Amino acid sequence: MVRDSLDPENPTKSCKSRGSNLCVHFKNTRETAQAIKGMHIQKATNYLKDVTLQKQCVPLGCYNAGVGRCAQAKQWTQGQWPKKSVEFLLHMLKNAESNAELKGLDVGSLVVEHIQVNKAPKMRCRTYRAHRWISPCTSSPCHIEMIFTEKEQIVPKPEEKVAQKNKTSQKKLKKQKLMAWE
């Protein structure tokens, strides 16, 4: 059994989804995961589908060296459309939905509370070059884990008119006592 990095606060109102040794780039997946953190599950699914259609881009924060700019990333200056990372995350969102249904949770109110992408061991192979040279060819897979929680809908309290007490400072109270004594 694999140990999770974070346990949910209320296990009965949350579900998990995880993938190990996924053959998808770590850096792209990390940036995509940070983009959907804190979103509702339906909003995250729609966002990722828009990324595959290149209607929205994934903003780059940490791993942005050598990446060009795109017009959709005006707020962040750099963005891209990592198709394979998006596909893997969509599969994990679908898995989380089915886990939530199995647990009896309301799928419409699920929110991505925790998402973490870790580096997996590199896979190595060889590339044969000209003049009998051989170069290493390594891929950088990743592990992904997500925790979704069911958010309660906040109902506002009815406004009641309560008579507020006039707050007076300690200095003013002492002055009033002195005046009453005299």
C-alpha cells in the first residue's frame, strides 16, 4: 500500500485519485496540475478540455525556461498547451468522479483540495547516432495524487437587528466614575 502525502481532514466527505509511474512529462504535468488546484471538478474538466482545443492555455510558473509566449497568456506572459498531460489529468478526474459516486458523494460539489506531482524514476534507453556514437535517451515520468473534498454550500444567516451596546473605552469609564463621585 502506498502512503499518501496528505490525509483529508474529513475522510467521509472526500475521495482520492492517484497514478504512479505515468509516462508523461513531469514539468508539464506539474504546471497543469497547479492550474486546476482549488477548482470544482466540473470547472477543471471544462478547463482541461479547452486546453486540448487550445481555447485556453496553461500558465507557466516554475518550469518556464525556453518556452515561448502565447497571446492567451497575457496575464502570465508564458503559457502552453500540454496535450498529453491534460489527457492524463482528465483520466484522473474521471476516476475521481467514479470514486466519489461509489462513496455516495455529490459529484457536483467536489473541489480539488490537494494535487501533487512527483518525479518518478527515469526510464533509460539508447539512441544510436552517426559514426557509431550512442547517446542516452531518458524520459521523466511522474506520480500524481489528488484529493477531492465535498464543499458544503454556504447559506447566509438571516440578518437580525440586534441592539448593539455602545462600547466605551476604559479611560472614559474611569472619567465617568470620577464625575459620579464628585
